[in-house]
Amino acid sequence: MNLAGKTIFISGASRGIGLAIAKRCAADGANVAIAAKTVDPNPKLPGTIYSAAQEIEAAGGRCLPLQVDIRDEAQVVDAAKKTAEKFGGIDIVINNASAISLTNTEATPIKRFDLMFGVNVRGTFLVTQSCLPYLKTAGERRRNPHVLTLAPPLNMDARWFAPHVAYTMAKYGMSMCVLGHAEEFRAYGIAVNALWPRTVIQTAALQMIPGVKPEHCRTPDIMADAACAILTADAATTTGNFFIDEEVLKRAGATDFDRYSVVPGSKQLLPDLFL
């Protein structure tokens, strides 16, 4: 099974892991709708929905770039509608968009708290909710519908909360959407899973983590390959999982993980947060 002809709605894919996943799906011949905010180039954050669309189409797929604030209900509902109208439905939803602030309680402005909960929790719930009617139709048509959310495994150990309570709660809110929706949507034949990296991934978000160097990181390609493996699995039997990228690829038969290292041969890879 591959993703040829499937339609994927992905949030926040103008750069980083989201763009890598979109391009990997496009290489199979998928249609990709990008729902993200960036339309004007930013010297500090490369990539816009339009530059991403060019890369996705160059990879082999078709792309619909949509300027969307995923906290805004009307914008998300309209984006899902436009995607379904252009490509004939929605088969896969990828909740990639996320806001981060690794700050303690005193150093977390409430505006930043609201941003993380708005994007991570509200955005994930809203995108999934808005695409659900199309996913249900995909299930009825036996098109193997999936929801994949980039969220960590749930772990109530206090050490994951204490350094950055607000961020942990916001990311775990995404994880709880996975847990609940997997069971809620089981009857519709819709798979709902989470994916999280084993090691730190080199993206723009690393600006928020002091001391991380390229030799500590893998490229976003490992997440893209793992996502593709999950999204091509049988939705009826592959749901409710909190997958780790490396474990997914090992089960698929991969053995060469050095090719994903930013610095090949590095022995200094750092584990990602929450692992």
C-alpha cells in the first residue's frame, strides 16, 4: 500500500518536520493541503505555504496551500471544505502544528500560555473535528483513513512537568486527543495514532533548546519515513498507538539509521523531550 491518490490535510507544514512529511507523502503521489499561517518570507524562519507547495509538487504530489490560523474555527472549517472540494475528499489528517516555550511558571507569559493551548490543544481538536465528516466518508469508501498527531506518549512522571508545566500540559493535551479519538472513531474505521521522535530533530524549534548542536540531531526525514509507514498501515488494526519513529522503522525492516543523522557517524545523539 502507498499514498498515491490519497488526500492529506496537514497543519503547519511550511517548514521542518511537517514539510518533510508532506514531501514524503507527495513522493508517493499524494494530494496535500497545507493549513498554515506563513505567507510572507521571514528572515528568522524560512519557508511559507507557497514555497512549501512548490517543494511538495516538485516531490511528485499536488498541493493546495491555505493560509489558516488553526485556532480559528471558521478558517479551519473552510480550509477542510476547500480541500475536499479540490481533491474529492480527505483521507488523512496530520496534526503537526505546535507552539513551544520551555519556560518555568514565572517565565511563561499568559499570552504564550494561551498560544500553546490554542495551537496545540484547541488546534488539534478543531482540525480533527472539522475533517471528521470527510474522514468518515473515506472510511465508508474503504480508503484507509488516518489521523496522525505529532505528540509524545503520556507519562505522569513529575520530571516531565516541573521544568515547563505549561508546555507539557499543552503537548499532553494533543496526546489526550489521540487517546480519546482513537476509541471514539474506531467504529468508523478511522485510525488515530501519535508519532514522536526518539532523538532531537534539527528544526527551527531548536532555537528554544539551548546547547543542542547539529551532531546531537537527526534530520526530519526519519519522522517523514515513519509517518508514511504508519499512514499506509491498515487503519482497522493500527489505532490508539503512541509510536516512536525509530521503533516504527525497525519494525518495517530498517537497519541504517546513520543516514538520518545530521552529522553522519555521530555518537552524541540526544533523546527528545518526554523520552
